[in-house]
Amino acid sequence: MKNEKEELKQDIEETGPDLKKIRESREMTLKDVFELTRIRVSILQAIENEDFHLLPEPVYARTFIKTYTKMLDIDGEKILSRYEGYLEQNEVPDEKETASRSSWFRSHRSLLVWIFSVLVVAVFLIFFFYPNHKTKQEIAGKPTGESKLVKDAKEKTADKINSKTETHATADKTASKQEDVAEEKPGATQDIANYKLTIEATEVTWLKIAEGDNPPEEILLKPGEKIHKETPDGFKIYIGNAGGVNVSFQGKPLGVLGEHGQVVHLTLPEDAEGGR
């Protein structure tokens, strides 16, 4: 009689791997897999049941499938092939287009903030100068025939109004220049207090990074890609392929974090101070 391992091998060769059956044969629960891969249980169930519509964007889904099958030490190409067929059949947008839009917004964030600031200043100046301009027009449009004493008094009043207007305008311009300088040098006064993190990928690597107590951001790095982050609150990082990245903290490399395919968790600056 065939033993259980031989039956699993035959099933994989004929119909592709049954992830749930393989996992249970190794006496592992979904929670055990989560602890090793940091992939949410709901996503692991969707991969096992091939409920591809429940998976996140393709750029993340492919990584999750590869990570899960690699953890089980099986070839995941058949599952990936069926997933690609699902994408083609349902015309799911390619992740490159989605990533391109997201990258455009990130790269133009400073420009958008600057345009918004200019619009706010412009609206403020319009509302500030328009009433003064209207007052001067009304003064200039008064009928002649008034006494010289009245005219002199009106001219002095108009001069005072113009002087105040010019003073305010000068102050507004000075404030606007200071704001422009602050925008051109973002974080110039905060660099000393910020923690600086740089991660460069040598292999395809999935990351989850949280700055302080903020919600984590999931990132997929391809070979040669690099990210740089700064925050005064420190970082909590999950790395899905410890042997596929080079991590530097405060400008200093952290060295070898683990083997290829190994999932590691870092808390910085604590782990950096601990000698990593």
C-alpha cells in the first residue's frame, strides 16, 4: 500500500498541490502558518480554496502564493498558473498600472501641497484687498464742489488706508516667502530627531512597515529597488525574505538578518541598539 507521502506526491503531479491537505499532513494549523509567514489567515484560506476573488491586488497575491508554497516546500507554479488564468478571464487590471498611479501621486505630493498653499494665499489676498480697493474707488468717485478742508481730510484718510494696506501686503509677502523656504527645505529642523531607514532589495521581497503606532504599509520590492523612510517614532518591520534585502538604520547597515525565504520581525531602534 502507498503511504501518505506517496499519495500526496501523486496528487500534486496529477492535479496540482492541495495546500490544505499538505498542511494538515504536517499537523499545522492556519495560525501556525500565519506565525511563520505573517500572511493573514483569511488570505491563506482563500489561497487554499482558490477563492482568488478574495485575494488582494495581484502584486501582493502572487507574493503570498509563492511565500505559502515555499514554506510548505512545494512547487507553486500550478497554483500561480491557475491564478493567472483567473486574472485573464476576469480582466483584472495589471498591478503595474495600479502601481504607476500610486507612484505618480507619491512623487507629486509636494507639488500638490505647494499648489494648494498658493491657492489659499491667493484667496486670502483677494478677500483682503478687494474691500480696500472698493473704498478707494468710492472716495475717488465722490462729486466735486466740496470744501478744501473736507478734501484734505479725505485725502489724509485715504493715505492712512493705503499705508495700512501696504504694511499688511509687505507682511503677507514676508510670511509667504518664509512658507516657501519652509516648503523647499522640508524637515530641515527635524532631521536630528528623525530615525532614518533604508531598505534595498536584492531579490523579490514582501515588506510590512509601520511608523510608530500608525497603520502598517505593505510593500513589494523587486531586485534593485530601494525605499527610504524617516520618522521620529521608530519602525516596526516584517520582512518576508530576510536574505533578499539590505537594511540600513541611521546610515549603518544591520548586516545579515536571516536566510533566503525566512520571515523576520524588526523593531527599530530597539533591535539596532541590541546589536543587530
